[in-house]
Amino acid sequence: MAWNSFHITKLAAYCLARHQPTVPLGLRSPTIVPPALACSYSNEAVPRARQANSKYKVVIVGGGTGGCAVAAKLSSLGKFCAVVEPSDLHYYQPIWTLVGGGLKGFQSSVRPTREVLPSSIDWIQDKAVKFEPDNNSLELSSGDKVQYDYLVVAMGIQLDYEKVDGLLDALENDPAVASNYSPRWVNKTFPAMQEFRGGNAIFTYPNTPIKCAGAPQKIMYLTEEFLRTTGVRENSNVIFNTAMGVIFGVKKYADALQKVIQSRNIQVNYKHSLVSVDHKKKTAIFANLDKDNELVPFEYDFLHVTPPMSSPDVLKKSTLVNEGGWVDLNKHTLQHTKYSNVFGLGDCTSLPTSKTAAAAAAQCGILHQNLTAVMKGKNATPLYDGYASCPLITSREKCILAEFDYNLEPLETLPINQGVERRLTYGMKAYIMPVIYWQAMMKGRWNGPAMFRKILHLGMSRSTKLEA
């Protein structure tokens, strides 16, 4: 039986059993979230029966990070609110860097959707295939129609592996080719690291927007460290081929990462975009964007690929998106620029900030506030400053915790310099943030660290001026 049927079936069987929380290493109890933030649902969500036509006060399309967080905040609407989400499984994807690096088990990243969604609302376990915002409706793959008074779009980002010629074939058939961005491929990464005996270890960054822009280099740092511990590093070239022109978009953290790169003798080739992989010849072909897309071959012995990404196809075909295919929102209110009863958050939107779970956390609280105001006949308020965060893991025990706003200026929560590799911030990434995600954000009780930032900076933290 093929990998995608056998392993996904085993995964679903495991995850659809009653989840038992695991205790992170070094913690005596899993209850490390303050009682005021921790809550649970007494019942699990159950997919509703098919209905040819239905109408809701609010429809949320997407049951990922943003969709589930907003659903939790709107759970008091009961059956007047629905979430359209086809998947049985919900993933905490930020932990996949550590899964790929052999530091966490994959099971720690996944739970059944029925345990994450609030049971009070309707779960429509189907796929949206057409949006008709002029008629306040959408169509499902079953042919059913769903009407709404208000729509929240939270569909995430689409992984376009097929846009790199030969990549899917290589992922299927070459143990040395891996990708942390998919539940199908993330478990290939650490075995590939273990089997690596020297040569070229290549890590890629595509010429498209991606989710978690730091992840392509995080796994590179973990791999480089692993090669040193196994005695293979002196026979290895660690290469980062990125389509970008800088190592990171925020100068403070880019400067810190450059020091890491130099101290660990990592080769970085800017403006190199992966276009094809020939796993039989162990060759990856890159287009040099600075030289009229001149093709440059690289032989590889280990290849970690970050795939091209884009807005979901169903959105690209709708009138909800801008010319780039992203849901067109006011960047401070999260309200649609054309349809006042439509809001959005997360990776599928036009918001000019990093596409991360931390950004979605900050957005969900503001979206809830503005959606509630509009439902009461009031205007949306400009509140979102573009806050995003990227814990840049540089080793198995250290991390640079990048936090920034729309202006790519640091917006740090801790009263210390976060542009330095620290054990504290690694511990936050590996142990604290997953608990906050499952026990607070997925329960509608986490809007990001803005309140804690203000407290820790004694009310003197920097704020971003927002446009009216």
C-alpha cells in the first residue's frame, strides 16, 4: 500500500482515539497554563448532517489555527455559527521544525478536529469550492449551499510542491529529500539527517510568500549542529539557497543570524530559486534570479525543500482577492476592502506581515472585536499593528526570538535583548508555546502577548501608529 494511504490511515486511527496530553521534558505537570487561561469543552464537536441549503449568522471557512481560534471566541453563538473544514485532523505546525530535527514526536503536533472545535457550533465537514460574496453565500463540494450574514475567511496557505519539476517524485522515492512543511513529509527529515555521511546538505527558500519564513533556515541550523555531533560536519557543505535577497526581513535579527552563519561556516546563495529536482542524478536545479534566471545545478546528498506557496485555488477564482490572489483586507481592521460583512485572518490574507501562528493569534482577538462591533452596527476600529513573531531556532537549546510589526521594527515582549541566542527563548518555543496554543488559543483565550509586553516593559513598550 502506498505511503499516503497506509501512513495517513494509521495516523488518523491514532489521532481519532481519545487524546492523552503529554508532559514536556523537565515539567512535573502538564498544567503549566494558569487556571484562568485553561478550559476544556465538555463535549466534542460532531460534523452536522448534510443540508441542501442552510444559513448562519457567521460562517468561518477554514479550521486551522485562525479559524479554530475565532470559532472558540464565537462559540456563544451556538448553532448560529458554522465552521467549514473538511479535515479530521488539526495540526500545530510550528512544532514541525522540532519534529524534523528529531527533538519532538509527530504525535505532539496533531489532534482530532472534533476535539479542537467547540461543540456548540456547527461543524460542516466539507470543502468550500465557490465563494459568492455578492449573494452572501458559498458552495460546498457536495453541491450544498451555505448562506451567511457575516463571513470569516481563514483558509491558510496552499503548498505548491508540484510547481517544482520532479520534486514530488523525489519526495516519494528519495530518502535524502525531505520537507518539514507537510505532515506527509516531515517525518522523512530526521532519518535523512541520520543517514547523511557527507557531501552537500542543501536547504531551499522559494520565490513566493511562505508561512513561517524562518523555518527554512531553522532546520538548517539543527542539521548543521547534528552533523557536528556525529562527526560528519568536516566532510560536509551546508548550503542555504534562498530566492530572497536577505537572510531575514528585520535587520536586527538578520544581523544576528549573519553572525551565526559566519561562525558555523554556512554557505548562503541569495536569489537562487529551486525549479527542478532529478533524484536519480541527485541534482537540484536553481534559477539565479540576478542573472536572468540562469540555471545553476547543485549536486545534493541531503535536500530539504521549502515548497512554493500561494493562496488556495478556490480563493484565487473569487472576487474576494487582490491581484496577487490574497483575501483583500484593511491591514489594521481585518475587514474586507469591498465587502463590509467579510473579515479574514492568517496566511490566506493580503496582510503585509509574516504568515505565522503568532500573527494569527494577535489577529483573532482584533477580528473578534471588530466583527462584534460591525454586527452591532458600529464601525471597525484600526487596531492591528502587524505584530508577528518567529522563534529562530539556531540549535537544540538556543533561539533568537524575533518579534516585529508592519514596519519591520522589533516589537519585543521580554525586557531583554531578544536578538541574542538564548536558552530561555528556546524553552519558550519548545515547551511553553505549544501549551499556550492547545490550552489557551484553541479555547479562545489567547490574543498574543501584547498585554504581557506592556506589563513587562512597565507600560513603556513601543506602540505602532495606526492609520484611521
